Amino acid sequence: MTTTSHDATLRARTEDLAEALSLAGPRLDRATGQRVETAVEGVRRRLELGVDHTVVAFAGGTGSGKSSLFNKISRLSFADVGVKRPTTARVTACSWSEGAEPLLDWIGVDRERRITHSEDLEGDGAAGLAGLVLLDLPDHDSVEPAHREVVDRVLPLVDLLVWVVDPQKYADDALHTGYLSAQVGSESSMVLVLNQVDTVPDSQRENLVEDLGRLLADDGLTGVHVQPASARTGEGIGHVREILEEACARRSVAAGRAAAELDSAAAALLSQIPADVPWQLDAAVDRELEPVVGATGLDAVASQVGAAVRNGYGMPEIPAADRDTIALSRARWLTRAGAALRPGWQRSLAESVAGADRLRAVVTEALRSVDLDVRGPAWSRPVRRTAWACAVLGVLLVIAGVLALTGVLAVPGPWDQVLVGVGAGLLVVAVVLAVVRAVVRRRLAARRRAEVARQGREAVRDVLVRHLGEPTQRVLVDHRRVRELARSARDLPSSRPLTGALRLPTAGAPSTGSPEKDDKAATSA
């Protein structure tokens, strides 16, 4: 199979979506994850099988006449036209190609429910439908759940979806709410056939088509072609066949359906990632630093270190951090960081960061590695001893001098005055040494207190960065990357591969005349 640049673009979009799904993983809700996974695998397989075939499915409700329409288009009586309901839950297929078997295997059509169209039935008319694979699906509104399951499984696999409705049930809520409204974005790969118009008076047909168009607009669908037809009389069948021929003539219809499926899946994924999350690591850590520091009693310990350095005794210890305060800080962190996230991403965030007990233990351990040095200067003790010695000796000498001056103690000559002077000098030295020592220790105590507080905050900040900040950053980086990949898968120019709508006949156009003429037009198309 030759790979075109368009195919390569589709493959690139598919792989972007696959990478986004892999990154998001269980953070998505189950329904969205399954939808994206189905789209990725389906488009991958469809591209592997090639887009040279055009898969068209007739889908509709009970009694809409889609099987009769299938037989009318194929000129075969192969599909089950059920009088008794429900009819078969199996898909019927008619292919205008001998090479459609792998594609039908992928779609899941049983081999006994397949038929290959022969050119002998139509002569040259078969060429217009070359490559067509036409499917007749079970009733989507069947009372049998298995029927709806088959419809839901096959719909994402087709290239052109033809909804067959009838005048009695075209407004059925099961169709509009359950299916059509979910097809927004795939309008270029969808057609509605209003079957059984032969049961409606000519004067009411235009109003009926307009009402159906209004219901489609209410579903959010714009530009969907509505084709009146009657499988019983052949009216409009030629127009339906023209639609199929036009689809087969445009190889991009299959690629367009694949692109629309990627677009829809990417939109579903983006709904789980509604916006970029404004978050900064440093600001988030700064907001919780002081509350966590407060839970550790760090400032009180720093004050104790300062007092021990100043007084020359004491040995502070770091207590265990308060669990309730740590848990509250963690909860605030998750609330702020996850405010713009969907529940799955919020759960992932909560699982990624450390729990309250773990955070408390790590914070306490980190603070206990802080140096609580309460030692004074190396010269502090000798100076203190010298000061004490000077003070004691000075007091003794002053006392001796005073006793000598009063005559209590006999001291010859002027030695009484000498004793008083020397003693007073020693007392002055002792005071000076004590003051210097106190001033130096007070300044050292202030520095040690500040150092313990600084080191403690750095330790706490490092814990917050490693156990809260970095895990949060990784989750938000994944969140941002998934959003970028989903937008890339959706917003590339190839997400709108059909540059123009199919050249469809006008919805309200009159038939070619009689049913026989309309059928002849279908044969010659």
C-alpha cells in the first residue's frame, strides 16, 4: 500500500493521541479512556487496511426500511427484511470489490453474511461503486441489547454513515439523544435518508424534511444532507446511489471518517483537561514553608540553641513535627495545585505526593540533621577562669588593704595603699573580661540561632520540594503534555480533510419522475 502524505499526517495524529492516552492512563475516566483507545486502535487498523475501500453503513431503527434500502441499492435480496421483530443481530455486507475480505474481517462481519457484487448485475453501472463496502446494521432501538451492542461497535469503523429514518419515528429520542447528538463533528461523513416518503402526501414532504433538519440542528449537527426516498417505490433511490458513488469517487471520505474519529476522541480527551494549570513550584513551596516550620518547633529550638550558647550550658533537641499541622498543610497544597484538575488527575496528584505520615517523618529526620552547636569560642573558658581569678584576687587584696589602712592589719610603709590599688585594678580587669566575654557570647548566640533557623528552613524547603513540589510538577507536566498532544491530534489542518461537502442532490429535489425512471437512473449511474 502506498502511503500518501495525507495518510502520514493521519498516522502522526493517531500516534499523538496514543501518546496522550498513554501519559494520561488511569487519570482519565473509564468511558473517555475507552473511547480514545477505541479510536486509536480503530484508525490504526483502518490505515493498515488502507483507505481504498469506502465503508458505508445503513443504520436505523425498527421498521425504518434500511434492509429494504440495502437490497434496493445492491439489487440483491440478501439483507433480512423482517416482518417479525427483532431481526438478526448480525451485520450484512455487500462489497463491490474482491479485496474487501480483510476489511470485513476487521469490521467483524460473519463470512456467511457477506456477498460480493457482480458486474453482471449492472454492467458498466457497477464501476461507479467500485471499492464500496455496504453494511446493513441491526436496529439500534431493538429490544435485544445484543443488536445495540453490534451497532455501537461498528459505527466508529465506517467511513460514511447513512441513517435511515421513516416519517413515523424520525423524531425518536433514542436516535437523536443516543446517537445523532454524539456525531457532532462528523457531519461530512453522514447522510440521512428519509425513507417511506411514499406514505406522506406530496404537500407535506417539504415540511417533513424541514422538521427533520430542525431536529438535526437541535442535536448540534449542521450541514447534514437529508435525502427523501422510498425503497418500496424506488423514489429517490437514484439520488441515494449518487451519494454512494460520490463517496466512492473520493478516497478522502475514508480518511475523513478516520480524521473525524480522531477529532472526536481528541475532543473527549480535552474535556478531561479543560485548561492549562497555572502553578509555580517556588511560589507553592513558599506558601507552605512557614506553616510546616511552625509544626516542627524550629524557631523554639533555635532560641534554645542561642540561650545555650549565651549561657554556656544546655542541649536542645528537635521534637517530632505536629502531624495535624503537617496533614493540614498537605491538604492545602493539594487543593491549590489541583484546583483546575479533573477528579482523575486530582487522585493522581494525591497519590504522587508524600502522605502526611511520610511527610512528617521526613521533615523531622531532615531537621535532626541540622547542627545544634552550642559551644562557645575556644577562648571562652580560659577568659572566664582568668576573670574569676582576677575577681577573687582583687577582692582579697582590697580587703587586705582596707584592713591595713584601718590598723587592723599591720603592714609596713605604704603597702596598704598598694594593696588597695592592685586589688581594685584586678577587679576592673575581671569586669572587663566578663563583659567582653558576655558580649561575644551574645553575638555568637544570635548567629547560631539564626544559622539553626536558616538551616532548618532550608531542610524543610528541600523536603517540600522533593516530596510535594517535584511530584506535583511531574503530574502537571504530564497534564500539559497530554493537552498539547490532544490539541495536536485535533487541530492539525488534516482534522478537516474534506475540503468540500459531497456534491449531494438537493434535499427537497423532486424525484426523476416515476419510480421506474428513478430506478433506471440508478442503474445507469
